[in-house]
Amino acid sequence: MTLSNVVWWESLSSAEQLYWGIAIIASIFFLIQISLSFIGLDAELDIDIDDADGGFSIFSIKGIISFLMFFGWGGVGALASGFGSPQALMIAFLTGFLAMVAVGYVFGKLLSLQETGTVDIYNAINQNAEVYLTIPGNKEGIGKIHLNLEGKTMEFDAVTTSTSLTTGTLVKVKKIGVDNVMLVEPIL
């Protein structure tokens, strides 16, 4: 710290020092956090109150750092604008809270864009498929079908209660059984 920085710091009131200190320290942590996010080393610890809407969390490390950073800068700005300490505290708290909610909302929306890649096999019921490997009739053996499920062509084991179904036969999935074996019937 240079001499001019020390003189500047000592010229500040205790409230200004508090807001500047919080703003500078939280901004440093915010920059570190953003830098780690860009290189893929983003660690997130959430203290969720209610995560029912798919990831919206204001009480997270990101949210708390955002609150502190905007709280500090809001207080600095309010005092510099001539507001007294009580008004500066209200402005600092309000800007910090709004920033925390905004960050929680934005990151919640970003997280909702993630895809697990997991297919819900029960969406196959009543879907059309094509026999890939012959399915013996009367549930006497297992064959295979190709099914387009949630935008993915997938292969599943299948049985039928009808007569034997040969390769290329179009079928409809009627039921999902044990070990995800699908009960299929020919489309007539």
C-alpha cells in the first residue's frame, strides 16, 4: 500500500471504511469465483431453503458474495451521494439483497438449461417402434426393437403376446415390464 492510499484510507469515516472494505474484499472474491467458473473449477455450496423450482437458490456462495459486493458498493455510493448512515445502510442492504436475488435467479435459470441425458423409459408407452431382432410369439422369448425416444434412437428388449414378429415389423409399445423389457403388439 502506498502512502497516498494510507492517507486516503485514514481520511475516510469508519462507515466509509466499512463499506469500502466489504466492497473491495467481496469484489476480489467475486473475481476469483468468476475466474474459477470460466476455467471449470466452479464449486458451489448451496444452503437451499426450497429448491422446488429447479435450482433457484439465493443463499449460495455466489449469492452471498454478490450480496456483500453490492452491499459494499451500494454503501460507498450512498455515502458519496450525501446520504446519512441510516439511509446508506438501507440502500446498501437493498442493493445487496437485489443483487443476491438476481444472481440466484440467473444461475437457477442457467442450471435449468442443463440436461441429464437420462431418458424416461415410461415415455415409450404407446410409441411406435420397429423390430430389430425377431421377437418370438406368445412371450416365449426376447427380441429387440428400435425406438425413437425423446429424440434418441434406442434399442430395447421386447416380448409380444401375439405371433412371432420379424425384423422390420412396426409395433406399438404397450407396457414396460421387469428389467425394462417392453411388451409390444404389431401395428395392423
